[in-house]
Amino acid sequence: MAAPIPVNSLSRHIAPLQDSLSRIASEIVSGGYYVLGPNVKAFEQEFALYCGANHCISVANGTDALELSLKALEVGTGDLVAVVANAAMYGTSAVLACGATPLFIDTEDHGLMSPAAFAKALEAGARPKVAILTHLYGKLADIKQFRSLCASHGIKILEDCAQAHGAELDGHRAGSFGDIACFSFYPTKNLGALGDGGAITTNASALAERAAQLRQYGWSEKYTNTLLGGRNSRLDEMQAALLRHLLPLLDGWNQRRREIANRYAEGLANPRIQHLGRVGAEHVAHLYVVRCDDREALRAHLQASGVQTEVHYPVCDHRQPCHAGAFDHISLPISERDANRVLTLPCFPELTNAEVDQVIAACNLF
């Protein structure tokens, strides 16, 4: 029996690059410089240029990037931060780690924060200090509407770009639209390291300086802790060197992901399965998510047909067990409905057209 078609395959992704990555790793091992070295500095410059931002500060992982971005914006106890509840607690956890309070905003049908729901919260008197705009599944949030809403109320924008490396709107890329932005380089991301890694981008020199201090204990100089809330969160030289090698390949990988997404859009014809439609530059197809009212039956059918699936994400933040009822009074009807319907199909650059067609055929037979 043939192996099932995977949702993602890091082994297939890395195999063509193994020799070059091994050579780079060997050079780093013999170079004797492992933390905040020349490759870290070079990657920060190259990634900032790629995103169209003035500054990039690399950190240890995407979660740290979120939290340190909020701290760079001086979010703390008593502050309110607008956030979606359908992204596995990443944004919410960062808000809580700062001592702030999440203001949960419902989503639209595509899973992104709803500008209408955000505007309604503002009209009701909510005054968040920051709005975390999560570019979920690879698609940019409605950045134009949010920039207008936030500007008129003095609200800072933090872009969560962990799933949207390279997504574009009007010639500008994710990571350049808000006051500050954060990225993850977890191995499954569109630009993934061979371990953990993250980055913060911004056009504001003051925010870049604060973020750089916060990633290294809050130091203004060695052993002088000026800012509270700092930590040891540094991208290591090895991952920076590997990311430098991978970055020039990102646009090609993203284009292949879009081709796969559009092949799905053209082929999926089962009225029980809601799909994305065609995608363009604003979507880098980090995950190909469909929706089905009978999700578990569809999953079982696809598994029997040799197709692996995942659920991103089954439990909304305000319903997570760790909150012990703290947010039971909150209702987010679209996010909650979506959590019961979303299903992720295989989508990664090395997926073949024949495999995509096999997934399509299995879906259409459901």
C-alpha cells in the first residue's frame, strides 16, 4: 500500500538542500562564533530588506517575538490588547505574559479578524492599546481597514506574520504594514529554520532599539539592565546562516504553494466542502484550509483514501481549559463555528500535481 499523502513533509522539503545546508553547518561549527555573530547580523539586514522594513531583530522563536513586540510597545498590566481567538493561543499567551488583558474579536468566514467586529468593540467603548493582526493560514488580514480604524483611535498594530512570510499587498510585504511585526521560523513555516527561530521587524528606530534590548536581558550595555521584562532570546548563528541560504528560495516556494491552492480551487467540486477560491499575492498558502459541517466524517474518508489531514485549530482561546471559565461570558459565534469545521489538506512546495489531484478526487467522492 502506498504511503499516505502527508499534510507537510520536511524531509522532502530539505532533501534537495541537504548537502549545502550540511556544508554551511560545518562552516559554523569550525568558525567558533555561535551567538549574535556575523550571520545573525547579515540575516537581520537581509530579512528586513526582504520585508521592506527598516529594522529586523532576530529572537529565539516566534512566541518570544510576539511577547517582546508587545513589550517594545510598552504593553503591561491593565492594558487591553485586541486579538483573535482562533490561532492556538499564541497571541493570547503573549498578551497574558505581559500582564495585559485580551480583547477577543470575532473573525470573518475566512478566519481573519473582522474589521466590523473590531469597529463594534470600539463603538462599545473598548480602548485596546494594541491590536494583534494575525495573518492566518498565509492570508493577509484586511490591513487597510485596520490601519484606518487603529489610526483614528490611537491604537498600535502588531502584525503576527508567523504564517505569512512573503505575503504581499500593493507591492508591500507582511511585516511592513504595522507599527511592529513578528515572525516565526519554526521548521514547518514557509521560511523555516532547522530548529526554532523568530524575528521582529519595524520601521521605527525606537521600537527596534527596545526590542533589541529586551531580547538580551534588557541591557543598555553589558550587565546593565535598563528595561524590565527582558530575557535571553537570541537567534543562534547556525540557524541564521541556514536561514540566509533559504531566504532567496522563499518566493519560489510561495509561488508553488499558490499553484497548489489554485489547483485545489479549480478542482474541488463537492458542495459539502467550502474552499478558499483562487488566491493571489496576498496569500502564501501556509496552510490549505477547507471547511465542512461533517469534518470528522470527511477526515475519516480522506484517511481511508490515503490522505492525511490536520485541524488548525480545534479549540478557541477563550474556551481553552487553562482559563478555567474566565472567559465563559464571551461569545464569538463565527470563530466557534469555524473551530468545528476547519480542516487542513496537504499543501507544501514539494507536493506533486498528481498528489493534489488525488486529494481533490478523494474530496469530491465524499
